[in-house]
Amino acid sequence: TLKIVTLGGGSGYTPELIDGFIRRYDELPVSQFWLVDIAAGEEKLKIVGALAQRMVKKAGLPMTVHLTTDREAALRNADFVTTQLRVGQQEARIHDEAIPLKYGVLGQETTGAGGFMKAQRTIPVLLDLCRDMERLCPDAWLINFTNPAGIVTEAIEKYSSIKTLGICSGANSMMMDIAKVYDVRREDVYARVMGLNHLIFADQIAVKGHDVTAEFIEKLAQGNGQNQLQNIPDTGLPPAFIRALGLYPLSYLKYFYLHREMVAHSVKDSQTHGTRGEQTREIERQLFELYKNPQLESKPKELESRGGAYYSDTACSIISAIYNNRQEIHVVNTLNRGATPDLDENSVVETNAMIDRQGAHPLAYGRLPVKIRGLIQSVKAFEELTIEAAVTGDYSTALMALSVHPLMPSVDIAEKILDEYLVVNRPFLPQY
Ligand code: G6P
Ligand code: MN
């Protein structure tokens, strides 16, 4: 029997997760599912939790769904703890996005300044969770979906003894895009992935075991199969650039490669229908209206308008690979441990790894191609400083984190953004 605990249980994504566990009950016999949230999220927890209970009942499974704000009770004897929480809720995200945009700087949830700020709020909360886990369920796995997932995972690796993996819907979405182009099942696609969270590149793309990398890159150049996440504007990379790159980039890479267009797009968007955070707040509101309907007993189609659609495929298949000692290959955020010599051993990377009961064993990748090496290394420097700032609350470190990010145009703007961020985030920054 398995006890799963989800922090941020009141999230709109909960039906996605429950649906994943219901579909995989044969391999993951979950007997207790605990959805935990803080007092401020209790109303949402009750609504989405009741839907989760209806979903399980409909499936006729002997799984109990507990709703609670008592984190300690939930954690005791947990086997897997997953997190999908948002410190400061959508309001904080909206500030993360809107403040940089005022200065013409990218305002995005995880890339650049927004990711820095989200990490400052999130890392203390996740490390506090780890302290509780060390006491109450020291052998449990922490499967983290909370963004910025790569940065948060590295902080947990550095500052706790809890076993952890960071997950993202991104790599799976790339595989789904390839499968669509070739009209095959997702399982028929394999690709090698390397980079950092929301900064990955794929190559060695195989469909049913045949290498199609060159062919697929040409299709991409012709506008076919470009990675598309719901949360990222649908602007294509130039064909000549795609051919030159010769790798399949996650759509987040457009923030770097089409920087000016993407900032202009976000500015325009924020003036017309609001920042992505304002849009997702509205999507959430509508989702919760649906969730309230006592007739609803399944994950609604509307959830697909969120960027994290299908995230349970990633989460559940990785949990199953650990639980069943599957020795399968998945894309996870985990310590580099020499997968590439171009990053520190103790840096978290997003990579293919063999997953078994002991966790992730990253596959050897070798040197990062020079065309992507510098970008990955400089974003990693930003990540390291971001973690140090989040743990120490040191202003100078925070300023340096923002200043070294490749998308920060000048350091005086970094300072202005930081100062505004610190004011509006005051309630969430005990370390500063
Ligand atoms: C992608 C990322 C997730 C992120 C989501 C944002 O799927 O992989 O890490 O949370 O997009 O989507 P949203 O609908 O919140 O803008
Ligand atoms: Mn992600």
C-alpha cells in the first residue's frame, strides 16, 4: 500500500494528478492520497478535493482521498510527497511578470527575473517542508513540480537529506510533438535531452528505434512540429537558425533566441488581455466553477489550456519507475554527477536518466556543444546565485543573480526590479 501526499493540494492541477494515479492504479496501488494546503487555500482545497473524491469513487478504487491543512499528520509515513504549490498564489506571479515588463525586461514565471523572484519565495517553504520530512518520513521521495523546478531541486539537494527529483511537463510535450508529426504513439518516440529546466535541447531523436534527427530538424525548419506549450506565444524560430542549431529546443528557448519579439509580445499581451498570470487566474476561476459541479467526475478538457497539461504522465510514470524498480529512462531534474563535464558535479541538470528504486542515474552526455554551452553555463550561474540569495537573504547576492542573467540588459535596471520585488514580496520573504 502506498501513501501519497500532495502539497498545494488545492491547486487547479489536482484533477490532472489524480487522473494520472487512477489510470495507473495497477502499477501504483495508492491506498491513501492526502491533499494538503495552507489555511488560505482551504476553500479551493475543499472544492477540488471533493472532485478528486468523486473521481476516485467513480473509478471504484479502494483509495481514500484526505483533505487537510495539517501537514504533519499528512506527512507521517508518507511514501511519496509531491508538490505543486504557489507561494503568494497567482497575485505574486502577476507581480513577478508585470514588474520587469515595466522596464522592458522579460516578465515570465520561470525564465529570468520572474524565476528569480519565485525562487526567493519558494525555496524557504520547500526547505521547511524538507525539515518536516526529515522528521516524519525521512525515506520518502519528494517529487517536485513547484517552479522554478530545477532551481528548487538544486536547493533541496544542497540543503537537505531528502531524496528528490524535479519534474516538468516540457520534455514530455516535446516527445508528444514529435509523435504527432510522425503519427505514432508517444511511447514510440525517444530523444536525448540535456540542459537545465526550461532550457533543454533534444537530439538523437528516434521514432520506433530509427534515428530521424536530421529529418525532424528539417521538418522543424519548415514550420512543422515546433514545440508548443499553452503558456508560450506561438512564434516560430527562423528556419536558417533551426538548421544551424541542429537541435530541438524546448519552446522556452524562444525567450532567449527571439528575445525582443517575445518581450514585445508580452508587453502587448499584458496591455490587452493581461500577463499570463492574469490569464491563468481567470482560467483557474473558470476551472473551479466547473469543479464545483457535483455531476463532474473526471478531469475536464478545459485543464488542457494550462501549460502543465499532462504533467501527471511525467509525475506518475517517474513515481512508478521508482516504486516498481523499473530501470526505465525518463527526463528528470537531478544532480549532474558527471553527465556533462561542462557543469559542476553538484549542479542540477535536466537530463535523461535511468530511474530505479534508488532514484535517478543520469546518462552520460559528454561535452555540451559550443553553440549551447555558454547559454547553459550562464543561466546556471544565475541559478546558483539565486539559490544562495534565497537561503541567505543577502541583498548583494540577489542583485548579482539578477545581473548575471543573460536577459538582463543593464545592472541599474536589475537593481530597480529587485527593489520593487522586495517591497511587494515582503510577506513571503522571512530570509531578507
Ligand atoms: C509549462 C511548464 C510548467 C509551467 C507551465 C505554466 O508546462 O513546464 O512548469 O508551470 O508551463 O503554465 P501556465 O498555464 O501556468 O502558464
Ligand atoms: Mn516546467
